[in-house]
Amino acid sequence: MSDLSAFQITKRWPAAHPDRIQLYSLPTPNGVKASIMLEETGLPYEAHLVSFGSDDQMTPEFLSLNPNNKIPAMIDPDGPGGKPMPIWESGAILIYLAEKTGKFMPTDPVARYECLQWLMFQMGGVGPMFGQLGHFYKFAANKITDQYPTDRYLNESKRLLGVLDGRLSDRDYIMGADYTIADIATAPWVRTLTNTYDAGEALGLDGFTNVVDWRDRILSRPAVEKGLAMPPRP
């Protein structure tokens, strides 16, 4: 039996199965990257809900694992050398799990870096820009007195969708025939444009047909369907 007692976070979220990966998350576009990857790889894991409503992410226990107070964060009891491995940041978690399992990332060095560059496209572009769009277009719409920020993020989101649509013009997945962590990272953010931000019409999302087809292809995967609901909300 693995001993995770050295990790303060387990005092607030006790591990019922300490031999399994411990995931601390919430079903947000960033949070579900980790749960989808865990479902896809088949690694046993235990999901703990980090509630933003009660500021769980600001507690000393959570901050002891991730000082940046963001989800997801994770402890792998069977990390490198057989020692527990704490890790945070969704992109880092995806890379870690891909390398741990040998799945969903190319092993050829050239293709590997191509995959990583598209992962960084999501991390540095799609996520931050779509997130700002959601803030100004949906959540803070009643506070906006100047249309500039909303227009800025609408236009930048359209530009990013155009880049992704071009990439998908002759392939099923971002890397071609193979589904990878680049898809796992990006699809939840495209999904949230319509299922949370209600911005599909404003973005002309239906006109990005390659993106829409790709999104639907990924969302139909059983592991994705499961991962999108993890950890379960009360």
C-alpha cells in the first residue's frame, strides 16, 4: 500500500485508494484534460473535487501541492523510481501521463516536437484567449461599458479557430491519423465555446467545419464522455 501521508493535501482530501493516482480537479476545460487522459490511458485514479465555490483551491492543503492555486493537480504514487510524483499544470500532466504510458504522443522525435508545439498552441493561445472571451462575452457582459475587449477576444478566437481549421483540413486529428494529447488539450476548449460561453453564433463557429467535425469526433469517444464529468459535481 502506497503511503501518501507526507502530502498535506491528503489531509483535506483523504486517499481511499492510495495506490491509485490522486487527481484534484474540477470539470473545467483545463481540469478535464487530466481526467480525459486518465480515462483514455486506463490508469486507475481517484478523483477529488476542488470546489471553487468554497475556495478549495486557496486552502493551505491545496497550495501545498500547487502554489499557483489552479486545477488540475495530481499525485502519482508510482512515479519515477517508484516514488510518489506530485505534478501540476494541465499541459505538464498530459506530457507526464503520455510518457508514463507510451500513449497519445508520437515517439519519433520530429513528430513528438510537432505534437508538443500544438499542445503549446493550446496552452498559450486557445486556452487563454477563449477563456478571456468567456469572461467578457458571457460572465462579465453586464459590466462591459466598452465593446473593445469583447471584440478583441472574439476576433482573436476567430483567428485561432481559423488556424485550427486549416490544420484539420486534410486530417482527422491534429497530428493526422493519430489521436494525441494535442487533441485532448484543445477539444474541451472548443466545446466550451458553445456549451458554456454561448458564443458559437458570434464566432461563426459552424463556418469552421473542420473544427466542428473534429470536435464532434472527439466528444463521441467513450473515455472523453467519462472524463468530461470527472470529478463528479455534488
